[in-house]
Amino acid sequence: MRLALDNVTVSYQRHPAVHHVSGGFAMGEATAIFGPNGAGKSTLLKAMVGALKPDQGKVTMEGMSRKDIAYLPQQSEIDRSLPVTVLELVATGLWHQSGPFGKLGRPGMGRALDALEQVGLADFAPRTIAALSSGQFQRVLFARILLQDARVILLDEPFNAMDAKTTHDLLQLVKRWQQEGRTVIAVLHDEEQVRQYFPHTLLLAREVVAWGDTRNVLTVDKLRRAVETAAHWQARAPICQTEGVEA
Ligand code: ADP
Ligand code: MG
């Protein structure tokens, strides 16, 4: 199984957000994606799940397909006004088996309930998702990932604005996924979390600043270089061709 980026460039209105990124993810292990705001971290994950199309290069998958990837977007990108219950949302994790209009039946519902139980929210099954706190909602999204049973799990800032208990509990799931041999790739902002739970790090500032063992990547020098590179990109706002004017 292989998941790699081959010279991937992704742009918005011709402004590259991710620029010529190449490298392979360590399979069966955990990699953190680290970098300043606006470094292209979310954009890279979206390209990996096929939500954005690279304008150059490609995401290479060998021995796996998109169905093997579970993806948790940044919470700010999720519409919580949908009139669905907690159990229904978790059950969408089985869509790759049942199809969006397929019937889940009792076994499916049982598995969804079991996943909710594992994140400590079994009692919340019949509630609407709008009634949850952000920490509870994140637990529900983790339950959905549990149900998906994917070999590769992508998480975009999963612990952002989470309380300490939620962060701790969800980190235990990440640890378990690693022990089960799954590949976890997570955008994180907390250096300590990265050092403790993620043996590999991709340090991104639109381009790859460093990619390898966390100890060798999260050095003072490289972190400084990431900030400088990101600022450089921000300042010159490059564009591929003169077309349209952007702030
Ligand atoms: P990160 O997740 O590292 O904070 P993003 O991938 O969200 O970074 O963004 C990278 C760059 O792309 C930023 O300059 C951001 O403003 C820009 N960008 C992100 N999403 C869009 C979009 N939908 N339209 C235009 N520009 C975007
Ligand atoms: Mg982001």
C-alpha cells in the first residue's frame, strides 16, 4: 500500500496554495502536518480526498482507493444546521457499504450505536446534531470515522478549540488506530501533541519545508524557515498568469 504526493500543486484562482509537494506517507504510522496559518494544510488534505483537483502533479495511491480514506474536515467547514440526529450522522460512515439511500438495517444501526458508545455518547443517539457542544460534535465525528473502519484516516485540526478531556479521549483513539496499523495523517497546531503521538511530520509552508522523523523536523531552525517561507508566499501572492486581481 502506498500513498504519495507527486509534484502536487493546487491553486485557487491561479494562486498556488500548495506548491510542488512531493513525498510519501509512512503507511501504518502517524504523520502530523504542521505549519503556519494559510500554509496550505487543509488544501492538501482536500486534494488527497479528491475534493480539489491538483492543477499539476498527482496523488498516487497503490493498493488502495479513495474508499480506504476517512476524512474529518475542519469543524468550521461543517454545516451543523442539517436536521439529522446524532445516530443518523454517525451512520453515514457506512455509506461506502450501503450507498446513501441504502437501508442500514439493524446491524448497521447496532454498529453506529457501538461507535457512539466508544466515544461516550450513546445516550445522545436520538438528539439532533445542532444540540451538541463542539466537543460532543467532534466525538460524534470520530464515531463516524470508527464506523468507516478506513485504513487511512485524515484529520484536519481535530483538537482545535476542544476541551482537555475531549482532546485526551480522542487522542487515545488516534493512538489505538496506530496500534491497529492504520495510517493517520492529522493537521495539528500543538507541538507537544505532535511530539508525543506523531512519529512523522510534514512541515508545510505551501512548499515542503521538511518531511520525516518528527524529532528532525520540529527543530527551531526548520520551524523558523516555515514561518519565513509562509510570510514570503503571503507577501508576493504569486499568480500563474495575469488573470483576475485578488487581494
Ligand atoms: P491552512 O489550512 O494551512 O491554514 P489553507 O489550505 O486553508 O491553509 O489555505 C491556503 C491558502 O489558500 C491561503 O492563502 C488561503 O487564503 C487560500 N484559500 C484557502 N481556501 C480558499 C478558497 N476556497 N478560495 C480561495 N483561496 C483559498
Ligand atoms: Mg486549515
